[in-house]
Amino acid sequence: MSARRRLGARWRRRRPLRTRLALAAAAAVALVAVGVCVAAFLVIRFKLYQQLDQNLAQSAGLIAQQRHFDNGPGVVTGECRFLGAPACSQIVPADPANDPSKPYLLPVTESTRKVAAGKAGPYYTSLTFQGKPTRMYTTVAGKGDAVQVALRADIAERGVRQAAGLLSAVGGAGVLLSGLGGYWVSRTGLAPVARLTATAERIAATRDARHRIELPPGPPGREDEVTRLAASFNAMLAELEESVTARRRLVADASHELRTPLTALRTNAELLARADRLTDAQRERASGALGRQLREVTGMVNDLIELARDEEPQPLLEEVRLAPLVTHVVDAARGHWPQVPFTLHVTPDAVGASLPGVPARLSRLVTNLLDNAAKFSPSGTPVEVALTPAALTVRDHGPGIAQEDLPYVFDRFYRAEKARALPGSGLGLAMARQIAHAHGAELTAERAPGGGALFRLALGAR
């Protein structure tokens, strides 16, 4: 990188975006304004001199028609008017030996002789005549002669100077207005960015994700890039706020759910500390209760740790065949819930179905669904499990899910009115949905036709 480019890059880094945008917009508009003024000046200058040259050509043609050159070389007219005829004119022979004794009024050069001899074409010349700017035209005027006509160019020169002054003023005003316009464009265009920056700084200072960037009114779908950026930032803030709220709710719910078993643990531990005062039956009962409560707390803590993971570890992912996995989990559930019959139906086209994932996590998902179904199934009523290439369904024939409970079934620690007397922490279904999302599947709950609850795991739904 050259020194100039490094200097330019350093300058850009040290200038705020608003300044750079203002300078870029002002430079672009100023360049256009100056370019238009220069082009207008060139056109005006060309037109003024074109009119003057046309008058000279007409005067030369008039002299040629009147055949003044029959009188021989020399000055034809010596009066030069601004833009009117007759112009200063003279006849010049190709051979200097044929020059008249009286001196020529207009300058005669070698080019003039060549035009007279037919060796060169007509041409225009700008010169100073009698102390005034003059335009001269030289063309052929018969065999062996050339005619020179001249007109003073005062008006053309004055017009060019006036045009230059006027267009310079216009160009200067254009540059000034371009600077103001660039400042306005940068201020207006970057206003959402400034609001975004201020909101981000306020959130960083207050750690409050409830702030939002005010979006300009307008029809949806027609926003500019900066407005879409602000809308995306607002959406990110909403997700952040929801995440923070969910984290706080999880901590609050976990502390609330852990308070009761921890209190019971402390009570039983204090009771066992005075074991010498208890009978054998009391000690055994307290020891059993302590063990159950320890297992309950341990299971809840493990569930919370699992829920804290949003994604599966990539090194553990593998292609998991679903039919053998579901069969194994159903067989394990039959041993854990002997009073509940489990039926499994695997369609022929689902025998070889597989899903990228972690086998242990997928087993935990299906186990949670089966445990939930068995918990609500009356003794002797079946839990129906069906696997197809598109979905895994688990249906029980219990009391079902109340309509008002359906939106909250997968919330952490949520327990319906009918489930509060049953064992469990309210984390199983929340964990099942999180595992499903981590594996690109979608877990939903609905009321089964004829009663009971139906959980559907749509494979590859996301």
C-alpha cells in the first residue's frame, strides 16, 4: 500500500461516519454542479463564436459574389463593425509579386498564400486589431486569390466573460449548497443509526433491554436499509429481553421449587442427627425420606443443567436410527411402568429412518414423553406409540389437556391443576421440546380425539 493510500485510510478512520458521508455527498453534488457549469460555459462560448463566424462567412460570400477581386488585390473595406457588415476585408493573391503598393489592413501570412493557391482550406483566426479583439476568416476568392474578412469580437468576448462570471457564481453557490445538502443528508440518513447507537449505549449502561429504537412511520415492506437495520436491532432486543426474562423466571422458579425439598432435606438431616433419640422405625423412615428427597433434588438439578444447554455438542452428533431407539425406550418404559401397557407401531417405510443427533438426548426426549403419558394413564389403559418417516406420536387415554393449559404445557415448572398431586418437577416436557428444537424437530401437544393427550414430534420440521 502506498503512502498516499495509507494516509487516506488513516484519515478515514479518524473521521466519524457522519463527516465522511457528508463530505462524500457534498463532493458528488459539487462535482456535478461544477461539471454542469463548465459544460454550460463551453456551450455558450461555442455559440457566441459560432454566430460571429457565421457573420464572417456571410461577409466573405457577399464579397465573392460582388466580385470585388476583379479590381485586383488590396483592401476592399476598411471599416470594422462589431457584428455587422461590411467587415474589414481584403483580397490577397497567392504570389506576393502581385501585391498592391498600398499595404494590407489585415495581417497576411504564409497560410493566407496557401489558401489563395488552393493548397490549404479556409480557417478562422483570433487576433488583436486596432487594440480590440478581432475574429478573422480566410477563404478562397477565385483562382489564385484569397479573401480575408474580420469583425471585432468585443461582444463575443464580453459575453464569454459575463457567462464565465455568472457560471462561476452559480458553481460556487452549487458547491455551498452541496455542502449544506451533504450535511443534511448525513444528518437525516444517519439519524436512525444515531438512535441505534444511543439505544445500545443506554442498554450497555443500564443493562435494561426494554429500550427500543423509534422507527419512522411508513407502509410495511417499503423501509430503507437503515430502517430495516433498526427494526432488526429492535427484534434482537426483544429476543434479548425475552431471554433475560426467561433466565430470571427460571432462576425464580428453580429457587421456589428447590425451597421445599431443601427444607425437607434439612429437617430430615437434623432429625437423623439426633438418631439416638429415635426408634429404629423412625430412623428408617427418616433415612428413606432423606434418600428420596436427595434423588428428587439431584434429578431437578440435572434437569436444570440440561435445560441450560441450547445446542447439542457437535462432536457427539451421529446418524441415529429411530426405530431401534424408540423400541429400546418403549421396552425400558414397560419395565418402569408395569401397570401401563405400551403399544408400538412402526410403519415399514420408517424402519430405516434416521436423524442426525445425540442418541442419549433423543432417548431422553422419548423417555420424557412416555413417562408423562404413563403418569396420566389410568392403570390398564394403553399408551400408543407410532413412528412414521414424518413424525413420532405418543398418545395416552388419561384426562387429557385442558384447553386453557395447552399454551403452557411446555413451560418450565408449569403443572396443570390435575397434575399438581402427581410426582414430577414440571421440567420433563420443557426439556423434551428443547431437545427437539436442538435436533431440528418440532414437538407439539393437542387434545386426542376421544379423550387423552397426543404429543407429536414432527421430524425435520425446522
